[in-house]
Amino acid sequence: MKILTGNDLRSGAVVWWNGTGWSLFVDDAVDAGDDSEEILAREEAARRVNVPYAIDASIDAAGHVRPAHIKDRVRALGPTVRRDLAVPTADRTGWDWVI
Amino acid sequence: MYQYDSYDQAMVDARVEEFRDQARRRMEGRLSEDQFKPLRLMNGLYLQLHAYMLRVAIPYGTLNARQMEALADIAEKYDRGYGHFTTRQNIQYNWIKLEDAADALADLARHEMHAIQTSGNCIRNISADHFAGAAADEVTDPRPYAELLRQWSSFHPEFTHLPRKFKFCVIAAEKDRAAMRLHDIGIRIVKRDGAVGAQFYVGGGMGRTPIIAPLVRDFVAVDQLITYAEAALRVYNRYGRRDNKYKARIKILVHELGAAEYTRQVEEEFAHLLSVGVEPPREELARIAEYFAPPAFHHPSESWDLEQLQSKAAGDPSFRWDDGFGLWVRRNTHPHKAPGYVSAVISLKPVGGIPGDATADQMRIVARLAREYSFDELRVMHTQNLLLPHVRIADLPAIWAALDAAGLAAPNMDTIEDIIACPGLDYCSLANARSIPLAQRISERFAETGRTEVVGELKLKISGCINACGHHHAGHIGILGVDRKGTENYQLSLGGSEAEDVSLAKITGPGFDEDGVIAAVETVTDVYLGARADGERFIDTYRRIGMEPFKEALYG
């Protein structure tokens, strides 16, 4: 699946396209599929999010969204060395999937 | 230390308001990211993996207690309670919001600091020997010259759009404690027949093409320093490549032209500039130098020497000489030019910690110690540690006790626990692999096994990508993180040095995964311990026996 991500313009926070707007939680990301380019162009023009881009991702057996590339997996939760600063999430699988 | 005059302050204040307007227009949607990016970068505001990152310049690593407290306040007010001290003697905040950035810059400006030219293709923060003004072996304090260069290079209209970024470093001792020859221009202040002048090394650097800067001019009279720097920059600005960012640094130009031809062109330009007259008036250097006058050191009779300290400490349990203090004194203090004084290194490398990170509370404690014990002066070291440059030996017990209570007394300067590590993939959008976890695990492994002290001086440096912010090319042991089909992989290299015996490390062979590279570091130190002769550091043994025994042990 293709999901969309970027950084919030004002805060810089990592955000994910949830179908109608941008969410802080990777699990909210939806498959943008063939609409990726159109959504990215529209959102870039709206200037709410910095340099949004499409990435490959999958959904695991428990239904969690998992970005394919390690860089985006680190972005999804926060620095692996400062887990106290992690994005709060209901995902109970911890950090095992990030690295 | 240098203090802003009204011109400096007005310039920095104006820049803050200019940026405030630019940021507002960006947030209102009136500027695109393509339009805004160069503007924010000129003010040190990057966009990293998780957030905006603000890089604040600390000129030649010198600051006072009030400024350190301001940095602590910014960490709490606009960030998440901590900051990261870098290999360029700067501090970075990892979680700054665009909507707060101008306020943070305004707070910096109120304390004579800024983030100008901490990014972009311009002359960056001028770095210097962190022991400047204190080291027993320096010929003079290099900071007045660094400050003169800072003033000359700030907003220099001709050098605002160079082919690539440009880094100066200034030292004034035979010993190189600032990686001077791995800068675009490295300057060593020297004295010849009583006259002060500068050696110019041009075209060094790390990154994807590491090069040791060749000597281009053995002596430039100090009243021609800026003129020669301007000539060196002019030739680069004219002929440096702008078509390929990977070949745009001055090191590539010097390498491709050859040092002799580059020098010839610089000398020609230098002669022309001398006729034009671009050197600041001598009075300006004298004015700047006054700010760096040595503090009023106590008479030696009011302090101790290190032998007296040890003799008093050995007989009094309250000194806790055997409980870490003695080791800290031995490891973390450096000879000072004033009798009865040393410089004291404040390690930001606790075992298992993040190299270079300090909390706001820790910054305030360090500021208090600077105010009470070090003539209100602090340094940021390129090794990602802090320094109290001027402390009485008699005050070391009190200083150590305060540092120990704050988790800042790791006795590990120049050991394998004193690791330089870039932010890596935990923070940096350019990184391919994480650096910090390796540093944490290696320091834990060596501390647990008690091998840190056995191994002695060993400089280990880790970069998370080829840009080499972690100086891996110059590590006795260097580690470079690479992306190998979507997973982290680490190349090991040996034999680098950024000191006066400068050399570039060589790759051992195929890379390792995270566990593998930690084991490999242990294997390498095993080979060293088995082969070292009396008094040899790791780098000495490596240079004597070569790469083969290490490769044999690593790869069989």
C-alpha cells in the first residue's frame, strides 16, 4: 500500500494522511493508492504540511500500519534512544517493529 | 570574552525580526517551502526526521554562564528540556516549532547569541582549540583571530553564496585539539622571531571525500590575516564547482588544481588585495583582543599543584580520591598556563548515555560552576563535551562533587567511552543508520568489563552517513553507518587521527550488523592489547603493526 507522510508546517511533527487530513499516528494512515500524486499536489499547495511524500507500507496481522523503510519507521514513533519522547500510541507491540 | 557592541546587537536584532516576518508569511501560506527553505536555513532552522531543528552558533565554543543559562531556558521553553552539543562546538535543539522559532532567536539575541550562518553555503561558525586562552602549550590565545574572522565573515556579501559550506578552524599550539587540518581552512597561529603570524592549511575536510589540508602558506603576518583569507575564499568562489554538490567543497578544487597551482592563484589574488586594502584596521584586532585578556588568576600560593591535591586527598576520605575523584582528576583535567590552575572537562558521555546531550538542569549546574569557579567562562568542545577552562586545583574537589551529583563526572576523556557520535538515524534526515545506540552499547560494554582503563587512549567516532558529522574518518576506530538493502550496516575503519599526527582511517573490510560491529570493536582492542609495546596508544600500535593483524582477527 501507498501511504502519505510529511511534517506539520507549524510544529514540524511527523504526520500521516488519514483520508481527510493529517494525523500524528501512523496507524491512522490510509492507502492513498492511485490518488497519491493528486493528494500530495493538493496538500502541498494548501501549505499545511512540509514536503509530503508517498511511501510503501504494509498492514501487519494485528492491523497496524508498518512503513517499509527504516527511516519512516523511526519517524513513526520517535528517536529509538529517547523512548520517553515517543509519539503516544495504542500500539502495544512496542518498538520491536521499528528496527 | 567578546561582547556585542551596539552594531552587533542591532544586526542580530534586525535579523530576528526579518525572520519573524518570513516565518509568519510561510505559516500564512504566502511562501512555499521552496521559497522559505533557504531563508530558514540561513537562520539555522533545519527540518529533520521528527521536527524542526535549530542549530545555534557558539563562536569558537566560548560562552559565559548567563549564556549557558539562556540555552537551558530555551531548551525548556521551546524544546523538550535538553540540547545536543555538536562536533562544531554548536548546540542543536531537536524539537523547535516553526511558530516558536523567531521567539527562540529573540531570546538568543538578548544573550548575544544567534543561529545565523549555521547552515547554507556560507562561512559557518568559526571553531577553535577548546583550551584556547588556557592551554599551557599555546603561543597565544587564538580566539581574537577567530573573532576577527567571525566578524569579517558575518554577512560577508561576497561569500554568502559560496559553492558549498565553508568551515574555518583556528588553533595556536603545536598540538591540534580541534581537527584543524580537516577543515576547509585551518589556521595555526605561530610566532616567528617574535612576530605573530598564521599558517594556512587549505582544502581539508571529511564527508564523502576525506582530505587532509595541505599547507598553503607557512606564515602570513597577522595584520594580513583577513586579506589572505579573503584571497583564499575568492579563488574558491571563482572556480569552485557549482554543478555538482559532491564536488563543490574547496578540498576538491585544491585537489584537482593541485596545492601548488591553487597557492599560486591565491598569492596572485593576495597581492591584488593588498594593493586594494581590505584588512581591517589594526585597532580593531586590538579592540577585540582586549575582550580576551586573561582573567585575574589567583597567586599560586592560593592554590595547590596536582601533587599537593593528591597528597591531601589520599589522607582524607572526604575527598573520595579512590571513589572516582582521583581518576577524574587524572583523566579529565588538562594543564593550564597559570600555576595552580587546570582546565576541567565535563563529560557529556555517561556510560550508556547519548553523546553530547545535556538537560536544562545540567546546563544550569555547569553555568553555576563556571560562575563560581571558572571566571564565568565555559567552552563547548568539538568532542561533544563541555569545559571549565580556568579552575583552581584547590577547587577541584568541590567541582567534582557537584558534577558527580549531576551525572556529569564520567572520568573518560579520550577513552573509548568518550565517543563522538552524530545524531544518526534517530534524528537526522540524511542518516542511513543509527549512531547513538552503538555509542551507548560500546561504552556500556567497555565499562562493564573494566577494559576502558586497560585500553587507555582510544578515540572512537561514529557517523550515521557518509557526511561524516561523527568524524569517523579521523577515529582511531571509526564506524560508518550505511543502508544495506533497508537494514543498518556498519563499516569499521582503523588508523584515523584528527590531532597533530593527522591521518585518515582505512576500512577493514566487509561491514557488520549492530551486534557484529560491537563485537568487532572488542576484537580490535584485543589485537591491540595483545600487540602493544610499552606506552603505546592504540593508534601507535596500529601504525607499527599495520592493518593485517586486525583484519586477520576480524575476518579470519
